[in-house]
Amino acid sequence: MSSLPVTLEDVQRAAARIGGAVVHTPCLRSETLSRIAKADIWIKFENLQFTASFKERGALNTLLQLTPEERKRGVIAMSAGNHAQGVAYHAGRLGIPATIVMPSFTPNTKVEHTRGHGARVVLDGDTLAEAATEAHRLAAVEKLVFVHPYDDPRIIAGQGTIALEMLQDVPELDTLVVPVGGGGMIAGCAVAARGLKPDMRVIGVETAGYSAMHQLLAGEPVTVGGDTIAEGIAVRDIGKTPLAIARALVDCVLTVDEVAIERAIALFLEVEKTVAEGAGAAGLAALLAHPRHFTGRKVGLVLCGGNIDTRLLASVLLRGLVRDGRIVRLRLMIGDLPGQLARVAGLIGKAGGNIVEVQHQRIFGTASVRSPEVEFLIETRDSEHTRTLVRSLEEKGIRVSVS
């Protein structure tokens, strides 16, 4: 490990450097998730940082090592959001001018928070790579110091303080699960964890659409792209320094699909009463999607961020209720007679369904004007309750279709 570009001593020095300015977040056991996963699950709540993300660690470690002349010139960073906020917040706190280039798809909440920390925000490019090109151009033109989000030993050492804290708080952990974007966090955590416990397992997690590190470690060509709820780890290019560390210290990188990430976001909210963004929920998604890697082990999950747009979060939760059969849409054909709608609503209520929305269709999609279609959006307890409700309606002679 001494030949690697970042060492355990680098991480320990970073911890001393940033101590007191970055939150030592709790690492707590989840009884419910442990039961679900058949493993001993501990969660590192990095969403409780001031900017709701782990990125403060590496950003501050880097800013504190700038020369007085570099501080005066100011810094620039490219980021999909969390690195932006980490750099902007601590640069503002230290009196360092900051410019942040963000890709156009960045959630508005991250853009506004970054501006709120006093940084100049430039929205440019449809990908992180395009934003990086503009950031490098501005850095050259305006003579700004470029603060890379992951391919910098100072950043990597700062992010490694996560694992340092986890093993201080829960030394019996034997497996770490870390989301992977550009690779800075997993590289730092691997250095710290394997430096303290050489037999520690370090497992990365990427989205199926952006699995560059998984592909590189497997010797496959890198092909990435598409929409993802985990925009924080939707990175095309893995940093050279993180990749070198990952090749030496990371056991494997798993991939998860969008449905698994959505389920994990909802589970964090329902079970732990905490908000996770897509990238932050990736570790839990892997735990549920690939149980053979974790059963019976003492697992530390890094919940690395909680910056998710509230409208997106609402959609994720509603989609989860639909998948679990707790919100269902029923189309009923009823006779065009007085009181029929009230009768059907009464039957639904008697069966324990809660009507959320009703649409009464007389013009489109009906076989006869005398047989209007009524669409009910209903809350139920679960899929079995839905089936019971549908049977009770059909026993009353009502034609029902479920969607």
C-alpha cells in the first residue's frame, strides 16, 4: 500500500486537518434493515453534513492546502451538485472566491444551494464531461485553481475520513459498501479501511447505466449513458488515481438498476426516517439486489448524500406505493343509473379501500353511452388487499380491470 498515491497516513492527516469543520456523522445500526438483509447493517449518515453530502470532506481538505496566492486567485470546480456545494460552502467560509460549472441536468435544489453559499454558478453541457471542459477553459482564462471532484490525492484522502470514522465507531465492521461515481470516495475509503484492517472487504456500487469502474476492472470497454435518478454518480470517466487504488484494494463493483435505487430511497425514508438521494441509496440497493455478497456479514453502508428534489422524491414514493400494490387504479363499468357511483364508492369503502381520485368517463373509451367507465385511484394495504377488494366488487356483478 505504500506505493499507492494515497496512504493511510494521508487520510489520518486529512482527518486532523478537517476535524471540527466537518461533522463526524453517526454510524448507526439498523435493526430493520439487518433483519431484511440477514446481515448486521450499519449506516454512515453523511446526509447529515451541513451540505447534506460527504463531498465537504475532500473539498475542505483540498482548500486548506492551497497557498495564499492560490486562495487569492480563487477556485473553480465542475460538479453535478454535491462537490459544488462542498467547495462553495467551505470556500465561502474561508474567504476564497469560487466558481462552479454544473451540467444542465443538475437538480435545481443543488444549483440554488450552491448559489446560496456565495459561489458563481455556470450551467454548461449535457454531461459532466462537457461541464469539465468548460471548467478547464474558464480556469485557464481566469487563472483559477481547479478543484477536481475525484481525481486528486487531497480529495481522495479527505473522502477516506468516512471509513476512518466508521471503523473508530464500529471497529467490528468487515465489509464496506460505497457508491462509485468518479471513484474518489471508494478509493479513499479503501485506503483507510484496508490500512486499518487488511482483510476488510470493500465493495463499490454503480448504476447499471453508468458502470465505468465495473467495466474497467473487468477489462471491458466502457459504455455508459442514459437517464438515472442517481445523477450524483452518473460519471463517464473514472479518475486515473482512484482507478489505480481500486485495482489494488477494491474487491468488486456491483451494479444496480433504477427500480432498485428507487426502492432503496423509499426504504431509507420508511425505515430510517431519513432522506437519501439516488447516489446515497445505491449501497442499500446493492445490499438488496445482491444479497449473497452480504449475508451474515457486518456491513457498513455509506449513505453519502441527501440532496434530492422534493418533487422527484414524491414521485419515487408514489411509484413505490404502486409497485407494492398500495396504490391501485381500478376501471369499473357501471350502469348509467342514479346512485350507481355512490353504491360503488360504498362497496370500495366497505372493503377497506381509500378512494384518492375518481374520473367518470362518458365520452371516450366506452362501449356504450349507457355503460360509462369510472376510474378509481385507491389506496390499499397491499397487493392481497387489492385482490380481495376486486373480488368483492366482482361478486356484486361489477366488471373491474386493474392497472
